[in-house]
Amino acid sequence: MQFASDNWAGAAPEIVDAIVAEAARSGEAYGGSRIDKAVAARFSEIFERDVAVFFVATGSAANALAMAAVNRPGGVILCHADCHMVEGECGGVEYLTGGARLLGLPGAGGQIDSAKLEAAIKGLTPPSEHGGRAMAVSITQQTEAGTVYPLDAIRRIAAIAKANGLPLHMDGARFANALAHLGASPAEMTWKAGVDMLSFGATKNGCIAAEALVFFDPAMASDAPFLRKRAGQLFSKSRFLAAQFDAYLHGGLWLDLARRSNAIADRMRAGLANAKNAREAWPTSGNEVFAVLKKVDAARLRGAGAAFHDWALPDGSGLDLADDEGVVRFVAAFTTREDDVDAFLKALG
């Protein structure tokens, strides 16, 4: 009963097979191989336009390099207060940008409140050598609270960013899960909605240390090769990352895996809706579920072999917890089985 994180999951067999097949071949190093070039072209096909794509090992690296590529002295990045760049990357963005500042904004469900975004930008206008200047906007899809921005919300934030001359970045650590939930195309959820840069996550959804930074205007990526090299993210055998993406994108495997984990999460949501001693903390989509449990029940379930994390209340949750209650997070991976959910619900009682 493993619901701690999709990072705990193994790799999809198709991904492993692709690595094994590539291991039997040789290829030009540092992104010059046949498969590196073919996969870069495949990204352009998926997103329905020419893109610049850079393979990296972690989502944190993709996020930090995206911000470094558009950084300016005194730069301020506007993002949600609970986002991964703020809460989970140990100052990596600040470090790789050479001192950009993250300004965390409020918003229910992990989604930036557009009015607060406008107010924050106004507070940095005109730029000041004391307070800095707005440099970029970043959103997370799906969010740290397990919600998914609808397309109109992305467009609304993008319009604010564009009106102020700011690029919009999307942290897509669970990009496939959000896309599968919305039923949109990759283009519709990104550049057609106004997104300029994307951290394209794959590790959580079946790959092994394979992420990509995508620029929807290749002209924005002029500094990215140098930044990636300087950050230690240019791999001599990058074709092994490319091989993973080749299998991941082939035949829609990436979306099939995401639909599988989303469906398992839906099973957990349905079970919690019928439970007498637990409740869903707030509405979620994709493959994350947040629930309110009594602390004694959480301890009992862990003793029965269930793995899940305690979770701090996010901004705007509106939850009123009793002293003996807490919020926990369940994450369904592509490897999570229906039997795992059923066994958990049975143990829950």
C-alpha cells in the first residue's frame, strides 16, 4: 500500500527496454546522436511548433535553468507560495540564477490568484534598485495541492504576464497527469494558452531521471546551452535520456501511464467519499488525493503497511481540523494497483 509518492515507483518496462537497446549501440556524445535529434524533433511534433528542448536529470534543474535563461539583475519571480520552487528546491533557483528572488503569492488550491498577481506586479512597477523588478511568472501544473489549472485560468495568468512583458513558465512535474485530466492537447495547455517555457516531467510517470526544459520560442533559449553545461546538466551520454523519451512518447505511452495513475486516484477518492472515519480534504484532480484522518487512524494504517505523507494545510484550504485530526497526501503511481487501494480502504475500515 504505497501512496507516499510517484517518485517511489519503478520504471515502465518500455523505458527499461529502450535503455537496454540503446546500451548495445554507440552514438555521438553530448546530444549529437541520431536519437537525440529524433526525439528533439518529436517534441516539436507533439507541441505543434518548433521548440528548443534540453534534456536534464531533474525537475529542479529544469525549473532553475528556465529561470536562469530569462533572469535579469534584481529579478523577482512571481509564483505560488506553496510551489516546489519555493518549498522543495533548497534555493536552487536562487543559486543558478545568481540571486533572483522568489515572491510567493497566495491562491486557493495551489493556484495563483490572478488579482494578487496583478497587485504584486504593480508593487514592483516601476522597477527599483531597492525592491528589484518583476522577471517571470511561474505556475505549476498539476499543482502542489493536487489541483489542475483549467485552460482559461492559464490564459488569464498568461495575459497578465504578457501585459507586463513577463515570460510565463510552467512547472510540469506532473504534466502528463494534468493533460490527461483536462483532455487537452499539449499545445493547448502550453503555448496556445500563453506559456513560454515548460519543465516537462517524466520521471514521476515511468522514466528514470529524465526531464526536459522546453522553450516554445527557440530564440529565448540562446543562453540555455551554456547554462545547462555550467550547471552540470549536459550529459555526455544524453542519448540514454533521449532513449527514455523516445519510448515514453511513442504511441502515447506517457498519457496511458498518466491515465492509469489518475484512475487509481479516482478509486481512492470514491472510497474516501464513502468512508465514515475519513474525508477528502479538498477537491483534487490527477493522481494526488488529500484526506483528513484522525491521527490515531493514520498511525494504525502505517502500522498495517500503508505509506503516505503528512501534509501542511495549503493557502486558502478553509479546513477546520479537530485537535486529533491531520491532513495526509496519497499519490497514485502508474504502478499502483486497484488492490492496493482496496486493501487500504479495508484497513481504514
